[in-house]
Amino acid sequence: MSANEWWWHQPLRIIQPNMQVKDTARIDPERLAKQLKEMCANTVVFNVGGIYAWYRSEVPFHHVNEFLPDQGDLLQEMIECFHREGLRFVARYDFSKADDFVYQHRPEWFVRSKDGEPEIIGAKRPGNWSLLMSTCINTGYRNEALAVPVLRETLNQYDIDGVFFNNPGTIPCLCGNCQDKYQELYGYPMPEDRSELDRTWGSICLRDNMELLNGTIKEIRKEVPVLGYYNLFHESLEDRKAGSDLLCTEPQNVLSRGYRHIPEFWKPALSIKLGRGKALAAPPLGIVHSCPGMDWRHTGMPPAEYAFWLAQIPAYGGQIWHSLTGIPDTITDKRILRTVKAHNSREEKLAEEMHEAEALAETALLWHSGRSVGGWADGLVSRQIPFDILPQEEAGLVTLKRYRTVIVPELYPIGQRELSSWRAYVEQGGNLMVEGRLSSGPFRKELADLLGIEPAMTVSEHLTASYLRFEGTANPLQKGMEDTQLIPHRGHVVYCKPSPDAHVLATLVPPFSPLESVGAPPERASLSVPRTDIPLVVRHEKGLGSVLFLTFSLSELIDEFKLGEHYQLLDNLIDLSNRGERLLRVAPNAGLQATIYRNRNGFLLHFVNGTGRRPLAQPVPLHHLEVRLPLSLTGGIAEVNGLLENGKLPFTTDGAELRFTVPQVQVWEAVKITCGHKEPEQAR
């Protein structure tokens, strides 16, 4: 079978029923297969081995599920029933833990604390359960002694289509194997404090383990893919790719932590964006749990919140993977089943349109693990600005030149490679936006020359009760805020002096009062210094391009306060940097997300509606969304259709732009733009 014929290169809709061992007797393989097919799944992830073997394993210390039926082979029956319904079977293994019986026989396989104690999971769990203990990624259990024999046994015995390793990451451990490996890798003893471990340690260990396991699988059956995890932050995607054929991520919507800790609305979007940039042969998979937190895993997320979270996966170019607790017959919250089926039916409608579609973006956000990237992501998503995220290892000149604007977030690590690439990018016509405090080390002078400032820079204290002032008339940054000269500012400022060839667009109004006295009394609230020449936004034309230097952290303001003025400022900065040209314009809506793709027939736009206070109790429909695209992108237009909610849409062109209105978006709409030369209809 050639690579381009492999089943997992086609669009996937995965359902994973996480089975509870005590409910094993309730599994009716034929009924389950039909139920999952009716929910529009085409692939199933199901328990096979690791903590529990769901078959009669003969590998020593592989714990066989004691609730398996005495007669027959349940796993074989399930695989046969799934295949009869046209469903692919992905085997789920979890080698991250084993029970205390294994520990008693092979204590050297387990994670150790600095005191030499094993890590026990769920010691206070009620009921008659054995203890579970964390296994070390650098010992036999997760490698040649148990995991490899289990893979050989199952792949030779069962018609498995794919493999997924649950919880495959490196658990901090101070066992002898880890200490020896660390010393060999880095040349010094392993620190006891996990925060002092080299940041590459966990990734290297995971890579070594996954390469061994994937190699074992390919040795037996080369066509079987491995589905491997990646995370949004603190990640080396190169290491994650090394032992995987298909990447997956898990943007959990953990509502059980409480309202003050509700996950950012863009978490699925950014997770998929990151993985899509590093996708292998197929788009990344987004695992969405049906529950509002694992402590409430026997109930479902509010359906409106659930639907909003799910819709972001395909809208940002990913493939859906539903994670459920139990099977349809054991799930008591039937809202889950209705939501999953409704979502999958929509994905099924769009499968061909999205297959091999190219995501379009003219803005790139350089990615690192700092807080600032979250604020930029929030702002760009909230203003419906298509963008890509670029990990540092990918942000060379060749890649940067694909984008009209590149954003450098605060505290992004800057070295000679970055400076050389940025300088060439700008001189050749690119537009760079650099934010806040800089990690430039010995390259300060070169960086200052690029930014259009003098090399002397000083970082202020954390300012409060301060403001940004728009300078001059017809200031492009003031668009939409013409009736105010000041907008709120807080945080650090890089004090600097602009070069003679630079232009200052905004300045600092310093604090008028310490924070404890800003409100008392109002008679003393006048601005002591209403205007300074301390720049907050500097524009520097260089070569064919330009640089915008924000001496403050706009991302922090957006992340912390979410004020309309800061979102509008971001929008205006993008417009200025792009010289007024935009790939997509949508009348701004705070809860709306928008993405655009080019496919074989034209273009596909996704609109995801998250309007309202989260967690969303019910959809808040958006009406009459005005959409504009440049005709230089789309060319002649034959038809515009809302594929999920609205049907055929009238459109107009004026020689420069395509314009149409989407009457309503409940949760998710996908608009297909078919290219051709049909005369536009009059919009109504």
C-alpha cells in the first residue's frame, strides 16, 4: 500500500469511548459499532493495553481486565464489528501507570521521588481497587520489557488500524536510570528540583521512547500509524513528530476549576494552528472531552459551550476526536450524544471541501511560551484577522517572506539569526511589529537600528494610572477612536529616543497619581503632565518595508483587561502595517472567529460564534455579518453559499472587493465561494 493510499490521510471523525472496566459486561460490540456509525464517526479509539489488557494477554505483568467475559474474545469481536460498519479501529495503550502487584515484582520500573518513594495515584480512591503507580519512561515497563512485547502481541493477533499512546509524557523521576541518562546527556548530575531540569530533558526522553515504540510497530506492520500528542506551550514539535505519524492535541475545557479559571476561548484554535504548521501527512487531531472537568466526567459540558469548543477544531483546519466517558448505553447525559452527532454531521458535510485545503493568512505571530503570545492571539482572533503562528525554529527568512506582517511578542528571544532574518525581511518589503521589553543581549545596537531608536534603552517601573496619547492629526492608530485623545495604559515601558528618520504615533501620559489615591479626591485628579515626548509607538521605514515598535505591552493589556480600545488599536496597527490591505474583513464582533481557506473550487470561510458569557448556556445568534474580500484574491465569483446554516447568498463586486452578508450564525457556518465569472446578484 503506497503512502497516498493510507486510510488516515483521509478526513477523520474519531470517537473514543473511554471504557470503565466494571462496565465491560455491558459492551455489545455489534450494537456499539452501529451506534458510533449513527453518530457519524468513521474511526474509533478503544482500550487495548497498558494499565488494563482488554484481551487475554500472555505478556508477564500485563494486567488483564478481570471483568472480561469468560468465553470468547471481546476485543476481536469489537474490531470485527467496527470493520463491518466501515469504522477504523485505533488501539489505545496507556503505559504511564501500573498497579501495585507489578510494583512488588519489578520496583525498578517505577518513578522515584528524591526520597526514593514511588508516585502513587489515587491512594484515597474509594472502592476495592489496587494502587496505581507511575512508571518511568526510561525503564523497562514503557520500553523493551513490557510495552514492546504488548505491541508485538496485539499487532500480530488483531487487525488494528492505528495506535494511540495515552499520557505518553515524561514524569519527573529521580530513579537510577534517569540519573545516569541525564548525566550522560548533559555532563552534570541530575538536579533534584524539577524546575532546574534542562528544558529539553522531558522532550528527549519522550522522543527516545516513542521512536522505539513506533519502530516496533512499523517493523510488524508499516502501514499502522502512531497518533502522537503535542502541547500548546513548552513544546518541541520536532521531538513530538519524530515518533508519530499523525499529531493530536488536547485543548481541554476544564470548567470545574471555577469561573475565574475558565480556559481562554481561543485554546482549541491556537492548539490546532500550532499543530497544523507542523502537520505531517494529515491535519492535526483535536481531542475534545465531553465533560466539564475530569472530576465531573460523568456529565457533559453545557451544549452551547460544547458546540462552540468543538467547532473551532475544523474551523482552524483540524480533525475532530471526541473523548467520552463510557459508551452510549452507559452515558447518562444524553445531551453529549446529541451534540457529538450534530457536530459530526456538519463535519461530514464539509469533509471534501476541507480535504487538502490551504489555510490563508497574511499575518504571522512568532511563538514562544510567554504570556504575551496569549494576548496577541486573543486580539487577532477577536478581530477576525487570519494569522499563523511560527515556532522559533521555523521563523527563518524564507518563511517570514510569506507574510505581509510579522509580530514579535514581548520578551521573544532575539539572537543574530533573528536579527539578520528580520532585517532582510523588512528591507525586502516586509512589515515587522515588535512589542515591549526585548531580550536582545549583545545585539542591542543592531536591534535599535532596525527599530528606529537610539541604542540607549531603559525599562520603566510598572506604571499605573497612565495613558496612551495619539499624536498628530489623521493618526491612523486613532481610527474608530477619533473622539478621544487618550486610551488606558498600564505596565512597563521601554524608555527610548526615536531616530531622526522615525515617526512617533503615540506617546506616554505618565501616572497622575499613585494607585491608592487615584479616586480621592476628584479635585486633585488633573493630569500633572498631560503630554510627553516619550514614545509608545514608533514607526520606522526601512528599505521597502517598515517596523512598528510598541514600547509597551499591548498583549498584556488585552490579556488582562479586554477593553475595546485595545482591540481597536491592534486592528489599526495591523491595517497600518499592511498598508490598508486585508485578506478578509468582517464587521467586528467580539465573540466571532473567522478563518479562510483556498480549496480546489475556490475558497471556504469558517465563522464560529462564541458570543455571550462563558460558559455559554445557549447560543446567541449573530445577524447580518458583513464580509469583504479583495477581488485580487478571489477573481471572478460564480456563487456564494452558506453550507451549514444559510444556503445561497447574494453578493456584489465593485471592481476591488467581493461583498456579501451572512444572515445568521448560530454556532458555526462555513461559506463556500466558488470561483467563476457569473454576474453578481444584487444584495438584499
